[in-house]
Amino acid sequence: MSTVLVVDDDAAIRTVVAQALRRAGHEVTVADSLAQLEHALKLALPDVIVTDVILPDGDGIDHVRSVAARFPLLPIIVLSAQNTLTTAVRAAEVGAYEYLPKPFDLDVLTRAVTGALARGGLVSDDDLHEEDRALPLIGRSAAMQDVYRIIARVVSNDLTVLISGESGTGKELVARAIHDLGPRSAAPFVAINMAAIPRELIEAELFGHERGAFTGAAARNAGRFEQASGGTLFLDEIGDMPMEAQTRLLRVLQSGEFTSVGGARTIRVDVRIVAATNRDLAVHVANGQFREDLFYRLNVVPIVLPALRERRQDIALLARHFLDHAAVQGLPRRQLAGDALTALAVHDWPGNVRELENLMRRLAVLSRDEVIGAEAIRSMIGVHTVTGQAADVDIAQAVHGLIERIAREDPAALDDGTLYDRVIGEVERPLIEAMLARHGQNQLRAARAMGINRNTLRKRLDTLGIAVVDIRLNDAGGR
């Protein structure tokens, strides 16, 4: 029987995790501090450690490094309520096998333990990056935690990454994070937007050109590949790349060599490739608009960025961040009232995070009041709601529209017995998120306002995968 050591200063979490792991057939010991962890290691070496980050006598991630150095084959799973990219990257860098943000699914944790036992730990001797490094990605939603985990696993290698997502979701921010947190951070990060360059100039932009190569080429010019030598080349909107340029790019990715336009000398550069698109490249491949072999060459590690409407629990956090950032840049300091957060939560955000950032900057400049209310929000973004209809839309029409959308996306759902739960879930999620936003993320008050008890709300949060800040902090002001 395998043994798992669970380290957490929260007795309730220790109990729940221990029970779940014992039901899965593991022997479990528990500890509430780093001192108890060390004592347990002296008594018997477990097969897996599951540890929190914030412990009474120190930082759990810092201690992971020490444990990994002494026991390099011991898998360690890190749990944390500090659901940031920094935490995920730190956990990966110090040798953690897996990182799971709180609140977490017990089934996911159980599978992680099973995987750790089957494959062993992933150990790294790399030094930590500076903890105070400014990171561009913000969000505590489950969708963003998935993104953080992938980034944490790819920063230390040179695998090609393909980032997909709607416009405004932050694809370049992800690319920059991969570069800034990796071993190439001291070298250039060079970005090129394929959609912004005329077709006839793309090859010259990528690979450079010699003097006289074409009309107007008065001098030799290094292309983006040469400019990014030793660093990262970010190919944005790769789906807009002409087919002839795709062929040449594929050859460069395969060989690492190219010649400039009008040149004869072979140029070799060492660059990491990160590409991004707001298109479905698989569809473009099927339609003959994108080379299949290039798609697979780029899609080594896919990262799919969620639209803002798919991570609504992050809206308040992002909005406050953008207002704070605007103030640092010299714009008037503003705050958001509770009803303003509700107005933000129900907007459809077709422009995603970029739209939210621009809105916060406009409000910082144009709002007459220090505390921004819902009316100011609505006056600038209109009355678009979660369904994209007017705020006073007839509910029956909205439900019919929802059913039509489900029928388009998943026709089998109309006959497989899941339609009721799916429709109710679509309505329930924005209701809960809006009430949490209205009550400052306080679960007790939100539950009372909806006429349900707090335990019911907690169960629905878990079922729907809605991440909120720590429950104990939420409830403190509601008792």
C-alpha cells in the first residue's frame, strides 16, 4: 500500500483530503507545519507528499526545493490558494510533480497522486526566478489555472507553443510570460503580426533582405529571425500567413537555416518559436488554407486562452488591477462600487480583456466620481448581457436562443437527457457570479440574497467550477 503525507495547517482540508485518499486505497499521514513534515520524514519516507504553500512556520514551495534535493525521486504535489502564475511557475521550478490551485476537485487530486506514484517526480535543479518579477497574467479562475500549469511546464524548455483564443484574450502576454520566465529572458523577444504585413513583404520581414533585392531595398536589413537570435520569436495571427510563406517557414523550422531575400549565404539562428491565432487552424487545414505539416510543427504544446465571458470570476480582479495600473500611470485613482462589479459581471465582453482594460482607462479619465457605480459602467458599455441580448430581453426568447445555440454546438444534447441540466447550468452560473460580485464575493451574503443556505452555494460553486477567494475570508464579514 502506498503512503501519502498530507501537509496543511487547515484541519478541515487535512481531514477531507486524507479521507479521499484513503478511499482510493492509500495510507495517509498528516502534518500541519513544516516542522511536522520534517519529523514525519525522519520516521518514514512516504511515496508522495501533498503540501500547502502557506504554512505557519514557512513557505511550502521553498521547502519543496530542500526536500527534492534530499529525495530527488519523491513526488511532491503543491496545493495553494495563491492562484497566480508566480505560484505555478515556482512550484514547477523547485521540482514539484504537480500544482493544484484551491479550491480543487478531490478526484483531480486523487488522479494526480496516482500519476505521481506511476511515473515518479519531475525534478529540476534550476534556480528560482525573482519572486517580485512583474507578471502580466491575472486570474484565479479554473480556466486560468490550467493556462498557468501549462506555462509552468514549458518555460524551461524550447518546445514550440501555439496559443489560440479570441482577439483580446492576452495571447501576446502569454508569449511574453513564456519568454520572460525562461532561460532566454536576457535575449530579445521579437513579435511580428502576420495580419499587419502585406503578403509580398512577409518573407523579407521574417528572413531579411539584401541591398537591391527589390525596389526600395537600399541597404541590407536583418529579418525578425535574426533579430530574435538567442531569444523568442512570436508569430502573431499565424493563420493569416500566405501559403507560400508557410512553405518557407516550415523549412526553417525543420532545418534552423534560411537565406535572406536576394541573398545566397545560409544563415543559422537559435530562436524559440511561439505562435498565436484567433482562428481555428484545424479548420483552415481541412479547407486547404493552412499547411497540415506546419500546423503540427507549430502545435507541439497548445495553449487555449479562455474568453473573458468564460472566466467571469476574474472580472472584478482584472478591473481593479487595471484601475490601479491607470493610477500608477498618472490617471485619477478610481474605485468600483458593488453594483459596478455586478454590471461588469453580466456584460458579454466581445473584446475580452482588452475591452475591459480600455473601459477602466476611460472610466479613470471621464468619471467625475472617485467611486464608480453601475450607471457609469452601463453608460459606456451599453446593456449587453451574458446572452448578448438587451438587458430587458424576454426570458423565453433568451431560453429559445440558448437551446438553438446548444443544438448548433452539440446536436446530441437535444436527445441525450442532459438538456435540462445544461440550460439550468447556463442560467445558474451567471446568477451566482452576479450575486457574488454584488456582495463583494461574500458567500454567506450571496447565499442569503438568493434564498439558499451557504452549504448549497458551496456545492454549486464546486459543481460549476466557479473559483472564489478563500471561504474563511469571504465569510468573516457576514457573521
